[in-house]
Amino acid sequence: MKISDIFNKDRTVFSFEVFPPKRTSPIESVYGKLEEICALKPDFISVTYGAGGSGEKNRTCEIASKIKNDLGVEAVAHLTCVNSTREDIDRNLEQFKDSNINNILALRGDIVEGVEPKKDFVYASDLCAYIKGKGDFDIAGACYPEVHGEAENEVEDVLNLRKKIEAGAEHLISQLFFDNSAFYRFVERTKIAGINVPIEAGIMPVTNKKQIERMVSMCGASLPAKFAKIMQKYDTKPEALRDAGIAYAVEQIVDLIANGVDGIHLYTMNNPYVARKITEAISNLL
Ligand code: FAD
């Protein structure tokens, strides 16, 4: 099924994100967690590509295939282009086709210091247009409620985002955020810019302090005082922090659904416990 068709129903889409294991671990090491996560029956699960470093690239396809073909949940494969040639992308697309994966989150990827980007694709919109020309893929794009770190300002960023839609992206998944009002302001900007595709809100529950600090330094999400208080209070109590993090994420999601969000994309961090707790808390609201 194409993901853009899922949005045509009269309810809030609920999806998850997972990541492949590091090259040093066997691919099967995540299968148990994937089974638990898939048993929660989200609308789809997206699988990151090369996030966090070396060598996991082909594993995106393997994990997406496991999710779709063995565990029966629709899958979206992330694909980055900044360090890829056209031939690299062709190889990936063939692999996806052979594995029955026809939903792709088309990304530029981060520019890594000291690594000269390849020249074939400069922006995610170039990749969207290229994939569009290859036939039968449904394409999603990334968006940034608190503005992408390299963008000159929020207006430029949203105008650039529109190019991604014009190039073929049919829905958007947002960067994580902890302040819903930043998301609502962003949605308003997209409407003014004439962007009318569905936008899923990216929600990451805090499961441990280090992980959140790393994510926040990478993506620049602002931390509301209420959230910072939780981190501070339960700093040394991992289970309390996890439970408070789940409660915070659920509160964010309830507010987003009440305000008519198109979808919720939960960054599960491959944690079935957290995914289950949140699914149980919100499934009657979708
Ligand atoms: P783009 O859309 O190309 O935007 C990058 C910058 O260029 C922005 O500042 C934008 O304003 C600007 N820009 C875009 N088009 C133009 C144009 N035509 N002219 C001028 N400026 C332009 N990274 C991974 O490595 N693997 C993953 O699996 C992964 N998954 C992600 C999932 C989500 C939901 C999100 C939000 C991000 C993910 N990322 C992932 C991170 C992403 O690769 C980085 O944020 C990257 O820096 C930007 O990627 P993009 O696709 O948004 O780029």
C-alpha cells in the first residue's frame, strides 16, 4: 500500500520509526523487538538509513522487508543522497523494488565535516524528482518545525520545502519537537506557502537523559521549561524518567490530535515497552 493513501481516511495516522542494528551486531538481533513493535499494528513503520554512522545502509532494506513481508506492517525505507551517486541510488531503488518496498522517505542526509559531498544530488528535492522519474514509488519528505539548521530563516526553509513537494513528495514527517506551539506555527507557515500535503508530527519520548541530550544537540529542538524540569528532577532515576517521558509524549500527542494533526510519527528508538505504553494510551483517540 502507498502511504499517501493511508492519509485519505478520516482519522489520525499513527506510525513508528525504527533503526537497523549496527554492522557489528547480527541483523537478527533486532528481530525480537521488531516483532513486539509490529504487533502494535501502527499504520506504517519507517526505517532509518545510515543514521549514526557507518555501514548500516543495506540493512535499511533488510529491516524494511522484514517488517513488511514477514511481520505484515507497511514499511517506509529512508534513503539519503548527499554521499551517493546516481548509480548508488539506482542500486538502492532496485533493491527496494526486489523487496516489495515502494514507500521511500527521500532525504538529503547530513553533510559530514571532512567528507566531500557527491555532486549528483544537492538537495532532497533532487532525490524526490529522481525517484519520481523511476516509476512506482510513493515519496515522503522531512520537515523542520523549528527550522532546519542550515536554512537562512523560517520563510526560506518553508519555500525550500515547497520545492520538495513540487518535486514529488506526497507527505511530510517532521523532526522531533517538544513544544507543540512550534509545530502549529510551522503548519501555519506551510499553509501560507501553499503546501497542502499531510504532515505527520515527530514525537520522541524521553527514555534516557543522554539520548535526549544527543538528539537535541543534533537537531536543535527547544526544550520547554516543563520538559527541562522533568529531565532535571528524574536525572538519576531512569525508570521515573522513562515514565515521565512517556506521560509527556502522551500529553503532546493528545493535544496534537485535538488540534487536528494529520498524523503522529513516534520515534520508538527500538523500544517496544515505550511504543506499547504510548499506543495503549492513545489508540482510542486516533
Ligand atoms: P533538504 O530538504 O535538502 O534541506 C536541507 C537544507 O537545504 C535546508 O536548510 C533547506 O532549507 C535547504 N534547501 C532545500 N532545498 C533547497 C533549494 N532548492 N535551494 C536552496 N536551499 C534548499 N538522516 C539520515 O542520515 N538518515 C535518516 O534515516 C534520516 N531520517 C530522518 C527522518 C526525519 C523525519 C527527519 C526530519 C530527518 C532525518 N534525517 C536522517 C536527517 C536529515 O538527513 C538531515 O536533517 C539533513 O540535514 C537534511 O535533510 P533533508 O532531506 O531535510 O534536506
